[in-house]
Amino acid sequence: MGPRIVRIEDVPAVEVKAQRHGSRRVGVHLRFLHQSEDEVFIHCRYDPGMTIERHGHASDHAIYVLAGSVTVGQELCGPGTLVVLDRGCVFGPLVAGSGGTEILEWYAGDPTPVPADPDGFADLLNRQGIVPVDVSWGREAGPADPGAVGEDQSTFEPASTDRVTPET
């Protein structure tokens, strides 16, 4: 069997999260480049200012910044930065820079995020005047549209420590 070659332009982007920053709508756009039982590679584009809560994942995980910048917690990460996270490691919040950010994510298994502090994140958004926008999972990303303003539909329970324990 030969190599599997995936070209980013052949994979449609899917918007999975969105927010309203004043009159501006921002989102997270994913391209699932490779997915198997053992690993997942995702190309991610965060629009400028997109804010992602502190969270962990149920698998080892790495983020490589391709373009733009993203602040992870208090650390500004630009192109060429690699962030390596062990299973359950909590990180964030993540805030995309003024030009947005493009990252490549790799997971050694399940890529599902597990929020660490939903109430704290809701407070952060409220203080910054950011409103979560309801996104239909699987919608192909296109030009910004008004979107329906709604509540965060997260079904995860907050973790009480700096590490999350994945459900088994």
C-alpha cells in the first residue's frame, strides 16, 4: 500500500464554533485531513479574536501554529510554535490574534474537547461582551453570516482539577 496524500483544498472546511464580537461574527473552521481509530489530523482556522475556553482532550494532542498567532493561556504562540499536550492536560483559554490563526492539530485518538471551567468561561465572555452563536455541527464554512445567537450547548461536566479525566 502506498502513501495517502491529502490536499487541503480537497477537504471542505466545517464551522464548529462561532461567537459574536459586537457586530462581527467569528468562528472556528476545521478541515479533517485524516481520521482513524488511532489518530486525527485537523487543519484549523480561527477567525481574529476567536476565544476558546480552557479545556483538555481524552488523548495526547499537539498543536502546530502555521500562520498568524494564538495566545494559549498567557503564552503568545506564532508560526513555528509547537504545543505538546499529554492526555487530559488542561490548557487555555486560546485567543486568536488580530490576523486570526491557522494551526495543524494532531490527536492520538479522540479529539473531543472537555471543558475545564464552563462557568469561568461564561464569565470571561460576558466581561468581554462576546456572545456564543449556535452552530449546526457539520455546516460547511462560508462567508460570515448573522447566525442565530444562542447558549453554549456543551454537554461536558467541568473538571475540578488541572487535569481532566476522560470518560471510559
